[in-house]
Amino acid sequence: MAINAGDTSWVLISTALVMLMIPALGFFGAGLIRSKNSLSILMQTFSGLAILTVLWFVIGFTLVYAPSYGGFIGGLEWIFFNGVPFEEPLDYAPTIPGVSFATYQMMFAVITPLLITGAFAERLTWNAFFVFIIAWSIFIYYPLAHWVWGKGWLADLGVVDFAGGIVIHTSAGMGALAAALVLGRRKNFGRSIMVSHNIPLAVIGAAMLWFGWFGFNAGSALSAGSLAGNTLLVSQVASATSAMVWIILSWRSKTEKPNITAAITGAIAGLAGVTPASGFISAQAAFFLGIVLGLASYYMVLLLKQRLKLDDALDVGSVHGITGIIGSLAIGLVASSLINPSGPNGLLYGNAAQLGIQALGVAVAAVLGFGGTVIIMKVINAVMALRVREVEEEVGLDITEQGETAYGEDWGV
């Protein structure tokens, strides 16, 4: 097929939208932690944008999308984007230039490991972070993305993931839980208030994430047509519905006051959960999926943080991991080829087998994300300091790791 200017324009815009989500992720996280650590999470996300862009350009794209070796990893034909066409398409996206597809996928590869920053906020050294995101990309993200999106063995079995519920949210969410377990709780966790120091900043970050997510999901249609339009609607409905669930549940909580932190968290949970199914389901199905995502993520936060005392600082495991699993399984229930002729039907449309296929993909991603993260962090800890010293944690990572302060020398903690 020939290059289509409209499709190319939409993918270029979507690339920019997803790139915007990366600093937005930093604003969201920085606002929800203590001020003495706010720059550390901004440094992680912003430096991660640079580090992981280079890594994808050098070796990531070819390992994921080059012709497969036995369904497990791509070859090295496209190292440094060598041979990736800029005037012709690749099979993955037949109406846009190959380099545009590669650059769009770059943004997914960048943001995925950075989701885990929310789990180890306020206690990981920057040196360990630098090594971690590179190792996590090479040993977890690249193989998993190849298996599902790069015509690997999971794709051959029929596993589908429209925009990243298995490849991104399940793997990163389970990796976040593993990171929280390996690192342990922050000092005084559960005995003192871990104050969100700048909630308006977090709201700005959440708003930017919501805005950018249209490029994340609708951009994954890789064309400017009806599928992209429906995907955008589905994403909006699921996110808004999940946000409403969180608002109502916070309203019914002990404080009996609906709060903005619940609203933005619920919105992100809805977006993460609808991501894998967004290109396969109707807006009506997305409404009910949003209710399930809101309930599941809200009560999972209560279970993990309040009951089990797992210090996943920004609840990545609940808001991204659990929702990513639910959304990926939802494909096996409510996906319809009437929405996307190239996609599968789910159980409600006569294809019971798809639910089992999706469950396999979720299980592989969860095991790889959790187990791989444990191994990577244990190896890093054996070589260098994984966690800052107690006195450094007390002072704050902005000073001890970055040598800067966010609001001036005398601006509180």
C-alpha cells in the first residue's frame, strides 16, 4: 500500500502526545510525594526519556520488530534504525513510513519502565535506576513486546493487545509490586503521614496523561479512520467512568469527602485498564469495564497498602497492573470483530477460546514482569547500592541524589 498522508499525520501527532505523557508522569508522581523527593522522580522520568530513547534507537526496535528468531526475539537487521525505510512502510503499518512507526513505538518503550518509578519513589539510588531501566528494557520489555507485537510466539497463539495492557501495564504493574517487595518500606511508613506535597502539580500531570492517552490508544490504530475514532471514545468513557467510581467511593470513605486525588487516580486506572481492549470493544462495553476497573483498583489499593502494608508508593501495581490484567482479559469477553474486523471476537460473541488465550498472555507477562524485576534488582543490589542510606532518605533524594532542591533551601519537607 502507498503512504497515506492523513494516517502519517495522525501517527506523528500521536507520537508527540505519547511523548508528552512522559514528563506528565513525572509531574503526577512528583506532586504526590514529599517535596524533598520531588525532583528525584522528575529526574528519573526526564533522564529516562533520554536514556531509553537512545537504547530503542540503537537496539530496541530491531530486537522487537525485526524478523523473528524462533518467535522469541528479533534480529539485528535494524540496529541504529539501519535499513528502516523513511519513504516506504513496514508490514506492521502499511500506510505510514517505517521510521514513523518505529518512532511511535519508541515512546511506548520509553514510558513502560518509567511507570515503575512510582513504586520505588523516595528510596532508590539514581545509579541503580540508571542500570535498572536499561536492564528491564532489554530483558523484559523487548522480549515481551516481540512475543505479542513483533509476530512472536504469543501472537502466533492468538494473543492480542491493542495498545499495551499485557506488554506495558501488566508487566510494569507486576514489576512495581516486585520492586516494592525487594526494596522494602520507606522509613516510618505506616507510622507517619507521607504527605502529597503539591496536589495541583499532580492534577496537571494527570490531565496531561489523560490528554496524551488519546495518542497512546487511538494512535495505536495507526490510521486516521473510524477505528481511531471509536478507540478515542472508548478510552474517554472508560476513564471517566472509573474516575466517577473513585469519586463516589472516596465520598463514602471515613472522611465522607470526595477528593481530587481519588478523581485523578481513578481516571488513570480507567485509562490503563481500557488500553488493551480499546481497539476491540464498543463504548457501551467500555462503560461497564470502567466500573469494574474503578472498583478493582480502589479496593486493591486498600488491600495492598493498608492491609498488607506493601509500600508501592504510588500504587502502580493496583492502578496499572491489576487494571491491565482486567482489560486484557476483557478482550476475551467483549471484543467484537464488528468494531475491529482484524481483531478477535470474545466469549459474548461466540469465541470462548479467546479468553483462555488472553489469560495465557497475561500470565506470561505477569510472571516475566514480577520474576524478572526481582532478579534484576537482586543482581543490581549485589553490585551497587540499590537503596539510599537511611540518613539520605531522611534528608531527601533531591539533595542527596540530585544535589538540588525543588522550592529553595528553606521550603519545608
